Amino acid sequence: MKAAVLNAFGSPLDIQTLPDPLPGAGSVIVDIVAAGVTSYAANVFNGSRNYQLDPPVAPGAGGIGRVRATGPDSTRLRLGEWVYCEPTIRSRDALTDPDTILQGWTYRTPAARPLHAFYHHGSFAEQMLLPTENATPLGDIRPDEAGRWTALGRLLVPYGGLLAGDLQAGETVVVSGASGGFGGAGVAVALAMGAGRVVATGRNLAALEDIAARLGPRVRPVRMAGDEAADRARIVEAADGPVDMVLDFLPREASASQVMAAATAVRHGGRIVLMGGLRGAAGDLPLNYNWLMHNDVTVRGKWMYERDAIPRMIRLIRAGLVDLGQFEMAEFPLDEANAAVAHAAANAGPRQLTVLRPDR
């Protein structure tokens, strides 16, 4: 098979021929038709993100394709069936505390390295070997639609956070970092789940206003200026009072005060779900013990999503509650993988979708 291979951090992707994967018990092989390219892929490949990834490797977290072969224990998947290739692989021998990788992207701990060694290559390739349970049927789609379906990888992450926060129809939710890819998708998903109001916050007011113009009057854009008290007051004003839930997607460059501006705007019994990228001292949140206890506030970290979120999100899309047409898509053939990575970096945002097409 042909693949875009990262031979070393800091090197460009190299188009190479790799051995075709072979199916075995508990696994499936998928012909990859479309793979999403994240806006920060260049920083993964140059090593600046310090992701645990062992080159040489064909990277790529998740993709859309058709089943090529299954193992002898597969009972439902059909050859040629369209599937979403879920990149989150969990070890099978530690049910309550599994080791986890994102296939073709990173392994979280040294204990997860054997998973990364076996399910090594990701979706920047013509074929992909993955665990059987990581291939989720999509139903029939046209080949020219495959690129838009890579938005599943963007939508599922905030969906996992909103499910973890138990968002209820009619509630008000703040999406912090809404001008980014995951945050912008979070606004659309919250509306699809029935949120009565979404306060979309960030520093890029133009991007926030564009989200509101596209998604309707239930979205209230609020620009964050960096003054915690003033930012919190703007959030509460836009929400017409304390909010039910905060979904935080603030990036590594953000500060703890930006998180706190939204977190301390929640009502009694409110929920705060943290899914962003704060690091180091910026990630030390000064949440007051007494305030949390007396106000019955729940704070929860959430990484990715549970597996049952995938078919549920597919149903939301099929029902027309989430519109894949909201994304502006640019597609590149596999031979232009480096151009795709550069395009994704230069076109980051809630609407932009960069797609690699190994079928071309």
C-alpha cells in the first residue's frame, strides 16, 4: 500500500510503499478513502507538541473508508461497507483502567506502547488495520461525501464532553474556546442536543459572530478581553444569568484566569467539563473548596468520548440535527500530504476542514 510516512520528527512526510496489513482475530482492514488533517498536525510532526509517536509511521488519527477484510470473529461488518475508523484504541486486558492510544497519533503512557507498536500506522495510507470494535458503520454514502464525514473526528470530541456533563434540553452552556476547531464544533453539537442557549466565547470576535450568524439566535458570542471579572460579567449578561454548564476547550496558550471567568459563572448545581490544552502553571485552577462545596458544583475532566457516542453522533447527522455542510472543505490527494498539512495549519478555525484522500 502507498502511505505518507513520517520517518523522523522534523522531516517532511515521504510517500512510500509499505506492506499491506493482514487481518487477524479481533481486527479489520479498511480501505481509507478520506482522512482529516488537524490544524496542529505540523506541530506534531516537527516534534514541538512532544507527542509520543514512534517513527517511521504513517500518521493520521481516524478516517472514513470501506471494509476490505475482517477477522474470523467478525459477525456484522460486511465487505465494502462504509465505516468510521475510530482512533481511540483501549487495551483489552484492563477494563477499569485501560491503556490508551490514538492510532497513528500518540500513545499516552509507556504502558500503552505495545498497542502503538501493533496498531502502528494511521489513516494517511491506502489501508489501515484497526480493532474490529473501532470500525463503526456509517450507512450508505457517496464517495464524494467521504471527506465531509471526516468531520466526525471534530464533532465527537465535544459531544463526549457534553455527554459527560449531562447537558439537558433547554439548558444554557458556555463553550470556552469556541473560535477553535473543537470549540466551534461544540457549539453546533450543543444546539443539536437541544441547548436553549450557547454562549460562545473566545478572543476572535469575527469568528464568534460568524458562528452565531450561521447557527442562529440561540448562540450568543462573547469576546474574552483578559480581565477575569469583566469577562465573567459579559458571560452572565449574555446568558441572562448563571449558566448550567461550561465546556472548556481553551488552548495551551490560554491562562487559568480565562478558564475561571467561565467556570465561576455557573449556577448552584452547575457543571464544568475540562477538555482543553492548558499546561504547566496555567493549568493550576484556583477553585475554592468552599465555593465548590456550598454551590454543589461538579468539575470533571474528559478526554475524548465513550465508544457509544459514535453511533449516536451518526444518528444526529442522519437526522439533520448536525449539518456537515457547515464546513468549508479542502481536499488533497495522498501525494500532496505535505501541502495538506501546511493548508491545515494556515486555515485553522471552526469551519475549516482539511482532508487527505488516499483514494486519489
